[in-house]
Amino acid sequence: MSPRAPERHPLQRQMPWLMTALAASAAAMSLAASFDARFLALLAAFAFSAAVLAVSVPMNADAVREPDRDGRAAFHTLRRNTRLIALVYAWGAAALFAIYLLTEVKWRHGWQYGTAMAVVAALLLGYVHAMGQPGSRWATDRAIRMAGALARLHGLAAGCGLAFLVGMGKLATLKGDWAANHVFLVGGLTIVVLAFMAANTHRRLLGLPDRD
């Protein structure tokens, strides 16, 4: 009898649904933008954020309550949280491309920010892949311990971006960048929550004090 295949983690089973939510949100934002339906575009953005958080919150709670049996809970949970954060950047890229390349809404920086978000998503996924390679320097004890501090810095950076967005009154703009600002607002809020949730889970799994 062939050995039983290892059971997939719930995140693996949920990724197809999250990818569907990503595509649906980007398409809905593009359609709403074409009719200048700004509130509907914002709702479509928050719908994707809600889908990601609905997966992330119980995933992190389960990681702390029932750590992986192989004793590498921090390693596995870090990779899973990083995948979710990468997914948010991928959503931002998809939404910006769908809005500014497929509708009449114009903003000359749309494709630039979309490309930047796609690059960040690719880099994060590359990091996750590199961690899983045998002997990876990204999977050493020191690198894993530092990851919590980096997640916290990521959250702070996203928070600073949100403060700038709100403080400069960007959300009240009448120009074509209104749709991008919706992406930045919702994406930024989601990244802040995911990053600090990941950092907190990481700290608890490693038994670290309040600061790494």
C-alpha cells in the first residue's frame, strides 16, 4: 500500500477561493470605476480584505493554540502569513491594472504603482519559496527570529503610508487617482492588520518578550 499523502494545511485548500475573491474584487472595482461608482468600488475592495482576514484570523489563532507537531510552528506560520500579505499586494496590482488599463478612468501613475505592487508580491513569494529550500539561510533560527521584527516594521511602514494618504486629503480627490486611493487605503489597512498579527503570532510561538 502506498504511503498516505500528508494532509494539506487549510490555507492551501483556501487559496483557490482567495484567488477567486481577488479576481472578483478587481473586476468589480474596474466595473464600478467605469461608472464612477466610487462607493461600490470601495465596497468591492473591502470585500477582498474581509476574505483575507477571515482566513488569517483563525489561521493565526490555530497556530498558537495547536502548534505544528514538527516543532517548527514559527517557520510554517511565517510562510503562511507572508503568502497572505503577498496576496494583498497581488490584489492591489490586479485592481490597479484592471482600473487604469481597462476603463476610461485616467491616472498616469496607475500602471507604475500596479507594477511596483506586483514586484513586491513576487519578491515576497520568492522569499517564501527560498525559505522552503534545504539549507536556506532564510530558514535559520536567527533569520526566523528576525522575521517578527521585520513584520512589525512592515506594518509601521504601511501605517505611515495610510497616515500620509489621510493627512494629505487624498481620499477627497476629484481626479482619476480616486480609485488608486481606494486600493491604497484598503490594501494598507489590510497589510497593517496582517503584519502586526503575524508579528504577534511569531512572538508567541517563539516565546519571545513583547519586543523581538
